[in-house]
Amino acid sequence: MTLRDLKPGQQGKVTGISTTGAMKRRIMDMGVTPGVEIRVVKVAPLGDPVEVNVRGYELSLRKDEAAQVEIRM
């Protein structure tokens, strides 16, 4: 399951990031690392971006970035 599959209000634990290179580094630099709890706050009307709460702050991710974040509920 990926972060993109979650609906607003749902949460899970990050198990991995399924991309490599600069995109993986960018996602991890924003605090989305394996083992961290993440909750979807809201999704824009067209599905992009996705607003999440991670490590106590709000973060907006693009759909393609959210699809790379693997989670476990």
C-alpha cells in the first residue's frame, strides 16, 4: 500500500520509499523516513497535492511522490 491510497484522516507507518536517486533523497529530507507515523490531512479536489502530517508538521506532496511512499496501516 502507498501513501497515495490513503484517504483523509487515515494514517500509517512508513515502511519504505520505492524510488531512488534525487527523488528518494528529497522525500527523506522532508522527514518521510522508514518507521515514521504519517497521517493524511486532506487531498486537493483533483488529487494533487496530498497534505500530510509527519513529525508534527504539515507537508504537501505531489501524487507521484506520495505513490513512492510505502506504508503499513
